[in-house]
Amino acid sequence: MSANKAEGPATASAERMVTMDKLVNLCKRRGIVFPASDIYGGLGSTWDYGPLGVELKRNVKDAWWREMVTTRTDVVGLDSAILQHPRTWEASGHLQNFTDPLVDCKGCKQRFRADQVQGGRCPECGGELTEARSFNLMFKTFVGPVEDSASVVYLRPETAQGIFLDFAALVDTQRVKLPFGVAQIGKSFRNEITPGNFIFRTREFEQMEMEYFIKPDPAEETPWFDYWVDRRFNWYVGYGVRREHVRLRPHCADELSHYSRGTTDIEYLYPFGWGELEGVAKRGSFDLDQHARYSGKDLTYFDEEARTRYRPWVIEPAAGVDRAMLAFLLDAYDEDVVEGEERIVLRLDPRLAPIKVAVFPLLRKGGQPEKAQGVLQTLQRYFTSVYDQAGSIGRRYRRQDEVGTPFGITIDHQTMEDDTVTLRDRDSTQQLRFKIGALAAELTERIGLHR
Amino acid sequence: MSANKAEGPATASAERMVTMDKLVNLCKRRGIVFPASDIYGGLGSTWDYGPLGVELKRNVKDAWWREMVTTRTDVVGLDSAILQHPRTWEASGHLQNFTDPLVDCKGCKQRFRADQVQGGRCPECGGELTEARSFNLMFKTFVGPVEDSASVVYLRPETAQGIFLDFAALVDTQRVKLPFGVAQIGKSFRNEITPGNFIFRTREFEQMEMEYFIKPDPAEETPWFDYWVDRRFNWYVGYGVRREHVRLRPHCADELSHYSRGTTDIEYLYPFGWGELEGVAKRGSFDLDQHARYSGKDLTYFDEEARTRYRPWVIEPAAGVDRAMLAFLLDAYDEDVVEGEERIVLRLDPRLAPIKVAVFPLLRKGGQPEKAQGVLQTLQRYFTSVYDQAGSIGRRYRRQDEVGTPFGITIDHQTMEDDTVTLRDRDSTQQLRFKIGALAAELTERIGLHR
């Protein structure tokens, strides 16, 4: 295990330039993340991903999918529905256990989370509070034209249950053998009482979850659990999260979810402190047991070697797309001085960068813009690419630096003579000349898409 | 305009092998699309995309994104929230107009769509029916811990409104100039009374919508509308939908949506008849006008050339991911005879195929499996690839043919001597020999990912 098990520092290192304010401002100013429904005053911690944010998000999801599905032979993908049969949540325990304790003020009638109220009196009016009662965090809605209890369904609070519901169908159709995993990416919804910290905690969010099915045996469980904790830890580091900003934190017995036999959080040092980035849980056979019981269906797996049937145990690495994005953005954020000028630069891994390459004509004459447009059209077939001819070349570089574009191609006087261009590197700001015909291969290698 | 404006044939051509039953069975048997919540008896036309379906869906979305965003300079992407401020739907007109007329039976209390009940008496018990009243198709839920009218929000019934809400933020941050488009892909929800026909009409579905903003001038509107109808029509044909199975159908005045100045549907000939595949609508400035009125915000665009402000008009090509998948699958489905044996083959465009390449050792000995695993590992870095060593080579080919895998690589005795393999083409079933080191480039070219 190469992951960092020691306690991390209590606060970020002194050199860390980024604050939440700086990042939120950059995200808003450049269209990475906007407050959603903003023209109507917003809707409590909902966010829209702008033109650059949507590309970053796509890249984060693709990187996870590549790591967890397409470069492996033991994991398959799934995309299950958000609206599932309501029995799902009875069986999974979410209807009963996925709750926060709430209290009401008998005076002003406001409602608060019980664990956030001190001394039994209302923080707003000082009135007396009711006993705490459970508030379920699932959003409910009604299918069909009649709003009654028979038609209630819930927006899924996790993608995982879709995988368990399809377990038998997957085993029947996919010729999978233990150990194997099922991965999916999709929206989940939790009616959080206190969302906040930008995209860290939101009511609508996107998950990347994988259920890894193993033999029901602690001797299999421990090494696979360690394996996945390690793989997931190193995935973040491999895509640019700084090793000193991540740590592992095993859950105490009293904070374990109702389905878990043991959970370790991969925590990240956000500017507001350590917080969850991903949880890796030992779910045992809890979910398959429950769904077998509630559905009456056979959810066993036939072990051909042992000639026996059993319900497998599960290791679940559950990540959040939005939190991963936040961590990558925070650790990419930097400020430095280039040629005597201050700049903001997002040092994103080129594989995650929203735009891979920007194409600039040095001058708006001499055929340079037309030549640059030709280069753009070729490169767009391979990479997300933009064209910019507005302002000084230095200013155009800065504009790309602060959204993390790793490469800039400049068409200049020499291009018109020998068909070479300069390729500028975002981090070193160094420039090298290449033939236009060699650019696609050179950039593919530098971006590292097939690494 | 090269699109087919004439009426298409009333039914499919006689050679069409596919029926809905055949396709649904194949999808279920091979894990392309499963009935969702199946172990609990299902949940009215919800579907899960299995390991192959999720890859096909990703490819359809990527193909659209590439066509509409990344290979263009005039369109940017967006990913806005599903939960939006409820005023959104007052302004957009959905709260008032997005309804179906329903009637209740005074006897058995069942509810029906008024336009599907004949003669004013209940089709179940013959009882008397109430007058029709409007039933809104939006799913509603409650944000925060109190279920009252102040906390009601709706699951978006279309992705488009997120684009209009962000219009000012996009204009402010993206340096866009008219004409420009904003594209997004995401889930939408409609509480349909009569969903059905497999993934054709479902309550939860995924949309690919683009709002193309133009000057508010009919002389701009007509050519841009024709341009987008044509582009979208040819996108389907370019990815494998047969030209004779698509047609254009302009909406009559009485079926236009409340926001539309004119709509043309791109219709597809499903086995159950002609039906909508995509709608291209002239939304004018309806949405920006309404949101400006309801929010009090300035949603104008400053035209630098004309030195004037106005709210742009909009052309909207709105496609469904699930319907596009259905059309691609239907037109890919074929049955033929190869070497005296019947086979099912999905002739999917290689760019859409869930798996690009399957790697087979001819024999399970002589080092062939190890060699094949090595080839797999290399190819997995570039393409979705699978390994199969179970059963005769002919049977393994068939298994891939019926899920549309365009290429098969076989490692045989000769491979162990000269490092060449055979590359088999799904459609022609012809085989050619290549050096292993040349495979990635050869397959990239044949798949046509950068075309």
C-alpha cells in the first residue's frame, strides 16, 4: 500500500495560493461553474457547468471510466434508471435509515437539524424545540396522474442499488466470473438540510460508483479492499491531486452506514478543511441479501469450481464527480510570474484540461488567420481546440493559462514560409517549432491520452 | 437541402429483418438494454442500459457532441442542473401548458387520457366519466424538509430552459457573437400517461438539445432553420440510419408547442410506424422574453455592428438519446448466412459500436492465450476491446457479430512465428493479416474516429 495512512497536516501548506473565493470567482468569470437558476435568485446550492466545466467534467468521467472499465477485463459498465421501484429503498434500508434528525421550533415553526442546535432552544427566536424526529433525505415524487402513497417513487440517493437490482441479469448475460465489478456514472439526489461549500455538497450531484463482487470470505475481502483503496488513492494522485492533500480515514464503528462492514474515506484537504473525496466500503452481501428477501428472487452466484451457490460480498469505491473536479481544480490552481507579469495558471493534467490546444495567428494579416483556421480544423478532429485572434499574443496566452489549456500553437511569419508553427507549453512557457503535419501526433503523445 | 421531404413508404421494405420483438430480445439477451427494477416487477417503461448499451449510449452522445460542439467554432457546451428554480416553469409556460387532458370514472375511480376514451363511458367498468381536466406532465418534488407549496420544485421536462437561464452568464463570459449555439446533453423527465414501445417513450429519458441564437429576423431564421434540419437529418444518415427510413414532417398549426413559431420533425420508420426521432423548432425569442419578464433581468444581446440591443431568436434541434439509439439499432439489425450458418449481425457504424475489437487466441495452447492478452492490453488503451477464448472460433465470431463488434483479431500458429495476426471484418467476414505493431493505427483508420 503506497497510500498515505498518516494524518495529514491540519491546514494547507503555506505556498498554497488557492482559496475557495479565488476558485469560485475564476469558475464564474470563465464559465467553468455558474450558480444555477441565478436569474431567479438561485436554488440552494445548485450549480451549472459552463462551456469549460462541462468539458472538464466529461474528462474526469472519461478518466474514471477508462481506469475502472475499459482498460480492465474484470469490470463491466451499467447505466441504470434514476427512478426505481420504491421497494428498492425498503430493501436497501434507505427508507428507514437514510435520515437526519430534525427539530421544529414550537414558537416560530422553523425547522433545524437536531445536531446543529445547541441547548434545546430555537437559534432564531429562542422558542422551545420539539423532540427530534427523523427526516428522510430521499426526494420523493409521484408516477402517474394520482398523488397517493401507491404512486410514490424516490429519486435515487445512490447509483449503487441499480447495480444490485440488475445483478442476476448481469450474471446471466455477461459470462462474468468472480471477482468482477460493475461500474456506473450518474446523477443522484439527496435532500440535504445543509448543502454548501460550492460544489462540495449539493442536493443534485453525480456519482461514479463501482460494486466489486468477491467470494464471501474475509480472506478475499481484506486484500481486495486494500487493493481498491490503493487504486483509488493513486488515481487521484495520478491525475494531479497532490499526495500531501489526500489521506485515508477509516470510519469509526458509530459512523458506519447501515450497510457497511467497514469503510475508509479518501479525504482531501479542501481550503475549508479535510473532507470526503471518496468512500471505499465493505458492503458484504447486505444488499443482495436484502433484495433477495424483498423480491423473492434468487440472487446467488454459482461458483463452478466449488460447485456451490452463494451471494457474493461487495467492495464499493464510491466517488463524486463534482468533488473530484473540485479537488483537481484546487490543486491545479497556481499563480506565478511570467516575463514580469503575474498570471493565474491551472496546471491541470492535460488529459483533464477542458481545452487541449489553442490556435493563434500572431498577426491578423499576411494570411496568418486563414492558415490558423486550417490548423484548427485539423486539430479539432482530434482534440477540443479553440481559436483566438483577439489582443496581444501574451494576453491570449494568459487567457488560456488560467483555464488550463496545456498547449498553444502560434502561426507566425515563418509559418507562411516553411509550414512550421510554435508549440507553447503552459507550465514551462517554453516554445518549440514543429511541422504542421506533425502536430496531431506530437500533441497526442504530449497529452498522453493513450497512456 | 438533400433531406427527403417526400412521404416515405407506409411500412418498412420487405427485406427488413428486424421486428421490435427481435430487437428487444437481443437487447435483453446480450445486456444491451434490460427492463429496470425487473426483480420487483418493473416500474412502467423504465429501462437500464447494460454493459453494451452503456457503451453504445456513450458513443451516440459523443458523436452528437463532436458534431454539435467540438468540431465547430460557433457552439459551446453546457451541463445545467435538473432541479431548477420553480419560476423557470412558470415563465417557460410549462406549468400552464405542458398538460394532458384526463378524465376520472365516477364508478371505479380509475383515470384515463381523455383523447383515448371513446363515448364518455369508462372502458373498465362502463361508468360515467367526469369532465376532462388538465394534468401536468412535470414530476414534482420538494426541496428542504417541509412539504408545502413554497418548497415544490419540478424535474425538468426539457434541458433547454437551463440554457435560457444561463444566457446572460454565457454572453458575459464566453465572448460569443451571433449566430452561436449552446448545446447540452442530459436527463429529462415527463410523467407520461402512456409510455411504451421499448425505449421510444419513457418517463425518464436523455436529451441532446442545442439552442442556436440568431438575429431576430425572418431572413436569418429561414436559412438557419433549413440548415439545421438538413444537418440533423444527415447526421442520422451519416451514422447508419437508412435514408428511406427517415422523413421530414412539418407540424400543422394546431399541433405546435406553445413556444414554437414552426417545427419540423425528423421522423423515423419504427417497426410500429413513423414516429418522432428529433424535432427542430423555431422558438423565436419566446423563452428569453418570458424569462426577462419573470426575472426582471436584462436578457438582451448587444449587437456591436448595428449598435443595438435585442433578444435573439432561437432555432432548436432537440434529439433524444434513447430514440437515436433505437433507430441506430433497428437499422443495424440484420440476419444473413455465413459459411452455411445463419447469423444475426448488428451492422453498426464502427464509431457507434459498443466494442470496437475482440481478440481471440485460435487455440488455448502454444502460448496463444498469453500472446492474445498482450495484444488486448495494447488495444485497450485505444479502443473498447474484449478477449474471448471460449468455444469454436466461428462461434466466437458470431457472438461478436450480433453485438456489432466491427473487428476481430485472431492470434494463431503463424502469430507465434512472425508476429502477424488476422483482422476480420464483421460485415464482409474477410480476413487480412497485419503486424501486431500496425494494429492500433490500422484500427483507428478503419473505425474512423477522427473522420
